[in-house]
Amino acid sequence: MKKQVVKVFAFLFLSGTIQAKEIKINSLNDLAKYASQSNNTIIMESGIYKMEDYLTPDVIHNIKPDGVNRYAMINFSGNNNTFDLTGVLIQVNTKLLSVFKARVSEFYVSGNNVHIKGLTVNDIGDYPTFKGGHSFTVAGDYAKIEKVTLNVSGSSPYGYGDLLGKGKGALVPLRKHSGMCIEGLNDTIVDCSIYSKAFGHCFFVQGGRNVLFENCYAEGVTRTTDEMLSETSGPAFDVNFASVYKNYEGENKITPGYTKSLNECGFRMYGKGGVNGIKTGAVTAVNCKAKNTRIGFAFAKITDDVLIKNCEAIGCEVGYNVGGITVENSRGDAVNGPLLHVNKGTVTNVELALIPTESKTTVHALACIAGNNHKITIKKWKNKTQNQVLPIKIGTTRPPANNGFSPLGMTSSLGVILNNFTGMPVELNSETISCEITTNGEVLNYGNNNKIINK
């Protein structure tokens, strides 16, 4: 009988050890401690916490980089953890972005099955990163990041978007600071917001597979090129307002009359990424919104299906820059640049509504569609008509880096099906063949064997 009791007790003890323990904490030291452990539920006392109080020289000295030489201020390396950080505000002095002399993530989720909810992060100041980095990196599998808000700053130069270049050939050395990077398998990002005052992406996927963005919001800042040209000092002034992109006159100059985002994309996919350079897989964005970013949604098929559904892009240089994916029941405006760019390659299916916000600066097109056999529907939003006339161009490629004052290109486009119910004109260039256009607007048809249906 005693042996049986002992066995039952042992079973109960072992069962308890694999269940999450609920632990209450009130310091960043404790957060970092339990972030490296497993099978816990951590509840942090609400309040304001300063990263500099935790990230002392001794802590910095003992932090090791990952396989691609990125350092993390706090690494959530444990597995099967929940962190309830509701009401927690962590302030990160941007001076800390350079302490590792390398790429840095403020928060790095490398463990699996980690759930983080309720956190707000504020970058304080405008000191740039040393070699770039992210506010939040999600590299573990089956992560859920919920109701996290990132207020991002800390890049250089800032105030010109990508006009001064990035990487090789940049006119000024660039140190980016992006928002949230997703690199894991089956990660869910829900009810998260990023407000960026830094040059870098808001939400982006590098090597992530089966990634879901739901009810997420990305917001950047815009500025007119006229404002840039009015400066009497600064990085652009120092290079005589040169740009890495040519304008319509063939000059590498910042050109007046346009609006630029000071950020990169609201939601972006890359071909591969992460420590192991894995190809990016399926990505879905549902009920998400991008405002004032360089591109609202820059998604393309890489290995698996990609879906944008019930989303919105407003105030962006380009609302949707897509290829080989499906866009359903989404919307956007053309106030600072085209609503849509469809690229050559795999067939793209798009359903968008045009929000009729009129531009105060130059925009050259409502949409540019390049490639074969795409199916595109653009209609009025809430049956509201845009008075400002912008053409939908078939057989037209986007300008370099989607830059508004750079010339559009031309390519052969075959079998495109366009349903245009915006009242805007449609232009088919001389390299369009066998396209079918159903439209309630004017048509300029310079192609061959194109079918026009007026409605």
C-alpha cells in the first residue's frame, strides 16, 4: 500500500513540474531571468521600467550573439512560457542601441511556444543603432505576440526616406532601426501596433513560415521633397540634395513636388532569413492597416501561398506592391503614390477598393500592372468617386525602388483581366496583348488583340 501511495505522489510531483508555474515579478532583472527558463507563466507588475537600469556593463559583457552576430538586450530563450506584461512600459534609451558595437535586438524570442502579451516599448531619443537592428525579433516557433506596441526611433540618417541610399552606393552611411522581424514557424502576431520614427520596416518576415498577422497596425511619417529641399544644413544639404534615384529628367536629384515616407514598409516579406537562411513560406495578413509607410504591403509568393485580406493602406508611397499572391476585399488610397503595383511573375489575384483621398503632391498612376494573366478588380470605396484623375497602366513596371519621381518602365503583358469600376482611365501600352478590360472609364489601347468592355 505504501509503495502505491509513493508512486501516486511521484506522478503528481512530476506532473506539476511540467505545468506552467505562475510567478509574479516587478523588475527587468527578473524578466530577463525567467525569459531564459521554461514552463512558466510570468505576470509583471504594471509600471514604467528603464532598460538602462538592467543593461549594466556586467550584463552587456555576458550577453553572447546569435549565429549571425546579433545581440539581444533581453532574450526569451526558454520554451513553453507565457509573459503577461499588461500595463508594462519599457523605455529604451537609444544610446543603448550602440553598446554592443553590432546589430542589436531590444527583445529577441528564440524559444519555442512563447506567448508575450500587453507590452509597450518606447525608444527614447534619436541616437542611431551601431549597425542596424530590430526592436523585436521573433525567431522561435509557435510564438504568439499579442497586444504589443512598439514606438520606434533611432536610425541615421532620418528625414529623407531611402533617397540617400542604403547599402552599396549610399550617399550617406545608413544605420537602420526596424520594428518587428518574424523568422520562425507558425508564429502569430495579433493586435500589435508599431509607430515608427526611424528608417526601417515596421512588420517584416525573413525566413518565417506560416506566419499570421491579424489586426495589426503600422504607421510611419511622411514628408514632402519640398520640405527636404528647404533645409540649410544636414545630410541632404551636404550632398547638394543628390539622390540615388534618377528623376524624369535623368538627374540624380531630390525632385520637388513629391511626398516621401521616412520609413520602409508597413508589412514586408523577404525571400529568406534567420540564423539558418531559411526560405520564407506562407504569410497571411488579415484586418491589418498600414499608414504613411513607403509601401503598405510588400508581399510576394516565395514558396507557399500568401494572402492579404480585409486590409487597408493609406498615405503610403505605394499601397500594395505584390506578385503571385491573393488580395481579397482590401482598400487603400493613392494620396502619396499608386494604390497598386503588380509585378511580373506568378499570377496575382487582386480585389481592391479606392479610397478617394486626393493628393496635394505629384502622383503619376493609380496602378501599374506588369506581367501575364493577372486578375485585378479595382472599385470605388463606399461608392465614392475620386475627382482627381489617375490612370491604371497595363504593361507598365514600377519605378526603381517604387520611388515616385523616378520614371515608370514598360514590359510585355499578356492575358491580364482588369475590372475597373473606379471611373479612372485605363492605358494599355504597345506591349500589351490579349488583355480583357471591363471598365467604366476612358480607355487608351495601344496594344494588340485587347478586348475592351465598356460599362
